[in-house]
Amino acid sequence: MTAALPTTDEEAAAELARLAEAIAHHSEAYYQKDAPQISDAEYDALVQRNAAIEAAFPHLVRSDSPSFRVGSKPAAGFAKITHSKPMLSLDNVFSDDEAREFVARVRRFLNLPEDEDVRLRAEAKIDGLSCALRFENGRLVHGATRGDGAVGEEVTANLAHVTGLAHALPEGAPAVAEVRGEIYMSKAGFAALNARQAEAGGKIFANPRNAAAGSLRQLDPTISASRPLAFIVHGWGEMSAMPGSTQSAVTAAIAGWGFDTGSLAVGDASIEDCLAFTADLQRQRADLPFDIDGVVYKVERLDWQ
């Protein structure tokens, strides 16, 4: 049962202070130390509680509110990369009705008639570490983690042996192209890595996401090279020219450049198609070769973004 919201400014301010401290602590453990202390569901509950109190008491929103943060600041020792476009976080919904309301908000924002079909693309979100690869004139300039959304850690050398990505783009690709996705580790790769770590007396990782993050964010690239890391595309940043007019068309173009864009997706779909896809994916979840932490819904037409 959800706890009631505070009823006074004093109670609300005190709880917002406690939540800001707790969320900052757990964000650092998750993003910087790759050693989570609570589950994703427990962390999400803290964030949702903070957002609910801020909505009820907007005049008490703190300057250090967790609502203003994405990820965590880059760790010491890494070169810093400023993203040409911020790497933002996703808004969450937790029910079919909330997903339908998302489509309704899109329709209202664009002043679309009620009978205008809002087509969507839905993709499984693999649980990993967000990473951006920037190409200029077909050449990989750098790879960077999300960091705090504005500035990330340069990990270009660490990407040398990661599967699922290209290190150069073919002729005809945009002069500037930033491909974004997740660095992840399969369940089998995670189990094998932890077995090797245990045998060598090394660190045992809590889950595949943290194993992937800890393996990529190494100052010694040879350590990253020894780990079973893979990349899957979830979007893009700066593009000097768009290679398509829809989410699915651009994703297909990026796949043609040599990237893994995944097979767990449905494009040019209605909201009901996406909800059915999500329900089916949830049924398969335990049998998938990698961890997923949700499904991303995107408006298919790029001119509606």
C-alpha cells in the first residue's frame, strides 16, 4: 500500500531532503561504483515518491532534486566528453492505461483529431550501460558513457573488442552520425565471468548490468577487451542528415551500417499492438538470453518529435 503524502510543508520538506540524500547515495552506488545496494524496483519507488511529493508541493522542489539529474557525474581518471545533444533519461509508465494516456498526450500536443492514428515503435530495453559513438566522415571519433547526461566518460579504446558495433561507417552515411545504445552482457557471459572471477579471487558482480558497466568503465582497456561485452542500438544523437523519416527507417539504416539493432521490436504499430508486444515479452522474460528492464515506446514519425 502506498504511503500517504505529507500534509504540511514541514513534513514535505523533510521527506524531500531524506529522499534527495538517499537517491544520490544509491545513484552513486549504481552508476559510479557498479555496486547497487537496493533493487531497481526499490530505487524506482524512491524516485516516484520524490516526484509525487514535488507535484503536490511544487514550491518545495529542491535545487538538488533527483528530478533534475540523469545518471551520475563521470568518474575520476577518465577523459570527459561533452555530448553534442544531452543523453536524457526515459519517462516511466507502470500500467496499460498510463501508456494509452501517453498516446493521448501526444495527440493533444500535436492537435491531432481523435481518429488520427498515432503509430509507434516499441523496443525491448536491454539492461546495460548507455553509450554514445560519434562518427565524423565515417570515422569513429570517440565513444562515451552517458555520465550525467551532459558529460560522459571517454571509453573509445575500451570499445575495441565489443561486439554488435561498427568502427567505421560506409559511404553514404551522414557526415556526422552519433549512434546510441547499451553496452550489455548476456546471462551466459555474466555467469562465465563470475566463475572466472571467483576462481581468481576477484570481484563477483551482482548482475549482468553491473558486470557490463564495471567491465567497460576500466582505465585499462585490456580488461574491457577480456570481458564478453556487446552493444545494441537504442537510438541516436546528432545526425547531420537523417537516413530516414521514421524510427524504424532510421533503425534499419543503422543496422545497415553494421550495428546490432535487436530483433525484439515492433514498428509502425498501434498502442494496442505495443501493449500486446509488451505482454508477450514479459512472458518470455525469464527465457531471454539477456536481462531487460522494460519496453521503450517511441512515436514512429520523426516529424512528430
